[in-house]
Amino acid sequence: MITIGIDIGSVAAKGYLLNREHHYRALIPTGWSPREAGQTIIEQLLAASGLDSDQVKRIYVTGYGRVAFDRADKTVTEIKCHARGIAELFPEVRTIIDIGGQDSKVIRIEERGRVVDFAMNDKCAAGTGRFLQVMANALGLDVSELGGAEDPEQMQTISSMCTVFAESEIIGSLARGNPKGGIIAGLHQSVGKRVAAMARRMGIKEQVAFTGGVAINPGVKRALEEEIGVEIMVPEACQYTGALGAALLALESG
Amino acid sequence: MGLLLKKILDEHNIRATISPTPREASKSCGISLIVDEVDLPLIKQIIEENSIQILNIVSLARKEWKYRST
Amino acid sequence: MADYREMWADLGMDLEKHDVLCEVLPEAFGGIYLTQQDRPKGMDFYDFVVSEIHGVRPAEMLQHQKEGGKVFGTFCVYVPDEVVFAAGGIAAGLCGGSQFWVSGGEKVLPANTCPLIKASVGARLDKTCPFFLIPDMYVAENTCDGKKKAWEILGAEVPMHIIDIPQMKRDRDIAAFEAEIRDFIGVVEKVTGNKITSESLGEAIKLINNKRRALQRVYNARKASPVPISGKDALLVTQINFYDDPARAAQMANNLADELEQRINNGTGVFPNNAVRIMISGTPMAIPNWKLHHIVESLGAAVVVEESCTGTRYFENLVDESATTLDGQIRALAERYMKTNCACFTPNSARIDDIVRLAEEYKVDGIIDTNLQFCNLYSTESYLVKKALTERNLPVMHIETDYSEQDFEQLRTRVEAFLEMLRK
């Protein structure tokens, strides 16, 4: 059976198509219409796989844009989807840290991705991809460049909790001649601290995985490992775990 | 009065929902009964027969409620 | 409610501001309540009350005052209504439940205050609720820090009597509360001009106990599967009981309970048999706060019991009716009210016992432990609640929220994820 999982996030829409051993992925900016983004993802997946839409048996959708998307057979929360996706990629993981465009989550799972507890920060930009986006802009960089540009040896700790004030703080810091690499390391530390605090409150059980769009950033991974004190696994498909989970759940729904 | 009318409509098996008066009907609050257009002729008859005082009968454009928070 | 405009104007209400609230109520109530299917006929009365929410009961209260009677507004389930009714007065719960009133409260209170307190103060200061303008006296209490200090500010506007609620439940605290009730009796007698006798207090105790019994019957019906009434409807019943005439309230609740028992016999439910059964525990939900119930039930799960002041804490435990002397009755009142397990007490492990007991009685699949934003007492207690429930394998999630619409989607995602966990 052929299934599609779509994860429509605040920043990017991701898709995963499962056709037995053939996997296809797609990723586009969500833009202003989650509905259209989801539609485009389906089209891209079909084009990549060479399949027709009526060959796809089931479509599950997740993510913040799932409510707006009307072509799915079922909506599932990102919590359940990330849990299923990670369990597929790293069966030994018991704690998932997911940092996305506008929220961060910690999910505790047992075997096969069964969710036993979760915590979310979706009220504050700090500790989310948005924080890094704002800071990258202020530093004149693309957010994808942050990871490679950090210099932890010259760490410049950020004191502001709030994204808006932190932005002013780093602009001031840069103007005073502090090393950019150190400032970036400080940003990663800021994100790491906030998310690690949420994880500790939940209770961390190894193995720990880090997923979501921000997981591409090795600097944040480093900061998290430092705060939590254990090694963290990052899947190569870290942006797609939600979509993968959705596609798997669609496949397994009998 | 609204409750009395509702009671009588119940006895006749006519569907009616008690509701705060929707904005389209009147700016002032108070009780309204939301009924199906198809039942109107019979309802009007019942109102007359029982001398029930009503303020107005208003047609609502939409078929369903949309959620608003308080 | 065109007739009521004059009544509202006479009360000194800000009619323009009030109109704004009047405008959203039909949509809010319609979208939340009237979209439900198969509601018990007994809910007609409560729908009617909401339709005339700022009309009928306020008019009754004003009539009572015209005839020389006194009206008391209250803010906590620890206030013994029996004392007020024994003196021929009317007691009504005033806690504010709408975002509409919060900004009024924020003019004088810090933003990081519980929305219930802000709304209660705002409703009075903005003059947008008749219930807040009618009482001859407010009866307030020092259950939490927020309330304790807010009353100092509100006390400049309206005559207030503060009841000192103990913080512990030792024998000497119950005795202290007894003394508070005696003081309260003195105050009520002075305000109403009526003496409270063991006869009148005995009658009042029966009156309020009857209301409690009626509500217990309604709740008992929710133990059945399929559940015959939605949590939203049950919540509305409880909320209206806080300020309606107790005799009528009991009668209407008993009518409803009769119908629900009939439904159970027929196997009629408002949720499918396999719907997830949820308990909501925590801080009260003053009318018209229906937010969390609406989120849970729109996702297809049934709220089958509330462990809160707008729930079991309101009516569980009767006042002992066997006391015949005033002293005995005051003692009975103190003992009954001190059984209420609010987080303002320490320790409060009895609340956890209640939650566990109710989870079993109502065959609950999961518990949502919720508190209003900035409520330090309940949010701190949630740690122990979670610990105890997790030890007993009872799934629990914690939600802290306010009255606004802002976090609706976030809450929806969390509740949905919790339900997904339970449905496996």
C-alpha cells in the first residue's frame, strides 16, 4: 500500500511518500497558504515517484497547518508523528527533542514510538527556530549558516530571555567588537538551555534524539549535549521525521 | 413566553432550540427560538391560537453557528 | 432583553460597553452549546437562563431589594450561603469568567494576576455586569494571595466582609473557622436586620443541602457509559447553580437528573460508547468560561466529571442536618466547608485522594489537571498531582491557560496529542 505523510509546519512543509522499499521526500516553504503548500507537496511527491494520485491509498497530515489542509484522510498531531518517525529511524530512542519553526517539544516514548508524556513550548519564540531566524537576520547571515559559523571557545553568553531584547543585545555586542563566532555560540547555548530545561522537567531517558528543522544545526546539538550531559542522536532525515511518522501511521492504520 | 412556546412546540414535536437572540435578529439580548423555515406556517398558527406574544420572526441567513470565544 | 435596558441604566451600568459583551454572547453560546446533538430536554431551562443572563435573575434580586431584602455577592465556595439565606438574604456567586472583563481589572491589578480575579474586579469597575452592581455587600475571603490583596482595592468601591479562611485543617483551624462563621452571622444580621435562629438556619441548611443532593444526582448520571449528558452541559448547570435561587436550582437539577436516569435506562448517550472519558481537575471555571470543555469535547472525548469548585468541590459533602442548636449548626457548617480540598490549604493530599477516587467512580481514561494562568497554588500542586497519578498509572496532562482565544490552537494540539495517547 502506498501512503503519503505531510507535515505542514510554520516555516516549511514536508512530505514523505512510502511505496514499499521506495521512499520519496519533498520540502518547500509553507508560505502563506498551508492548504496550497500541502497540495504542492503531494504533486512533488507524485512527480518524484512517477505515481498517479489514485495510486496513493491514504494521506495523513500533521503540523500546525494540518487544520487548514482538507485533502487528508486523517489529521494526527506532530507529537504522535515525530514519535513514530523517530522510532522507525532509531528504535532505541526514549526521549525526543524536536525544535521547529515556532515551537519546541520534548516527547517521551516507549517501544514502537508509543507516546507516554510530552511537553511543549509554543507560546514563546525563545528556544525555537524563530529565535535563530531573527538572530541570523540581525547578523546578516542565512539561518543555515549559523551552525558552521559558531566558535564555542569564544562564547558570548546572551542574558536576555526574550527574543526581541536578545536581538538588541547581540547587535550591541557585535558593535562593541565581540567575535561573531562567539556570539553565535551564545545563541546556540541560549536555545540549548531553554529546551534542556523543558527536557529535564519531563525527565530524560536515553537514548535521546534531536529532530525538527533546527536539528540541522550542529551548534544547537552541541549546546543541548552540554546542557543535558548525554550524547544526542540526530537523524539525517531530521526535517522529515514528522512526515515519515505520518506516512507510517497511514500505512499501519489497517 | 419563550419557554411556554417551546413547551407547546415540544408537544407538537416541532424542533426548536432556545438561544440568546442572534445579532442579525435584534441588537437587544433576550430569548429566541431557532426553528426550521419549513415549520413556520404551523408555528405561526400555534402562536395565534395560544395568544403568545413575540417580538419578531427573523430569517437567519446561515445554517450553522460559528465558534466565538467569550 | 430590551426591557432590561432601563434596569441596567438605573444600576449605573456602562450600556455601551455592555452591548459589546451582549453582541458576542449569542455566537459564543451558539457555537459552543447549540451545535451539540441530542441534548437533554432538561437543558432548556439553562439555555433560557443564558438567553436572559443579565435580565431575569438580576430583576429578581432587585425585586427582593425593593421588598427590603438584601443581596450578598460571594467569590468562594467556602462562604456558607446558608447563613445568608437563613437571614432572608440572597447569596450569589460572582466570579468573573470572561476575557471581556479582564482589561478592567488590569487597570488596577498587576497583569500577572489570575484572570478570574482580574475579571471579577473588572466587572465591577467597568460597570458591565448587573450582578456586580446589585449586591448590598460582597463577602470575600483570603484564600489566595491574589484575592487577598485584590479585595483591598475592590473594598474601596463596595462594602465588603472578609472571611479569614484557615490555611491548615487541624482541630484548631476548624474551630477558628467556626469563629469566622459566627462573625459572619453577626454581619449578615446587621445588614439584613434579621435575627438568625436555629430554625431559620436549620431551614437554610436543608435548602442548600437539597441543591447539593440534586447536583450529586446529575453528576452520578455521568458515571454511566455511554454518558447521557455532555461535560459542557453539566458545567453550565453547575455554573448557573452558583447564583440562581436555590430552591428553583434544586428543582431544575432534579428534573434534569430524572431525565438523565431515564436516558441511562434506555442506553441513550451523547457520546459514542467508546469515547474517551476525561476528568478535568483544578481551578474553577466561572461562567462563561467554557473554553477547555469545548476543546476537549470538540475532539470527540467526553468530560465526565470536574474536580473543581465548579464541580464536585461545590456540592460534595452535606451539612449535618441533625444539629438543632445554633452552636451545633455552626459547628456542622464549619466541619462541612472545611472538607473542601482547595490548594490554598496545606497539606492538600486529600485532593489527590479525591481525584483518584473520582477517576475510579467515573471510569475516567485520563485526567487534565488545569489551572488558571498565574495561579501559583494549583500550578505548584500539579507536580504532586502528576507524581501521584503517574504512580497509579493514571494518565494526566497539565494545562495552564487563561480566558483568551490566543492559545486555542496550541491547547487543541496538546489535548489532541493526549487523546491520541489514550486512544491506543
